[in-house]
Amino acid sequence: MKSILRELRTERGWSQAHLADLLEVSRQTVNAIETDRYDPSLPLAFAIAHIFAKPIEEIFSI
């Protein structure tokens, strides 16, 4: 699964650690999602969409 998470995060000037804190996950999890090595669970995908105020489909694609 591809994502634009890195672009969204850097647009806001957030570090991976800051986003991880907001999502209550590890920095490594954020890194793995950004590098397409890990597909987030549905609840985590919803949390990411909520933080960035975007539909899940706009952030993640197959």
C-alpha cells in the first residue's frame, strides 16, 4: 500500500517522533508506513486520516 504520509507530515513541519506521539505509536511504525514496509491497521489509518483531516483514500492507495 502506498501513502502520502511523509508529504503530509513534512508539510506541517512535524518529525516522525511528533506524529508517532499524536498517534500513540512508535517512531519506527511511522517510518515503516512512510516507506511502504507496513500497512497500518484500519483504526490506525482512521486516526491518521483524522489528524490530517483527509479521507483515508486520499492518504493511502493500492
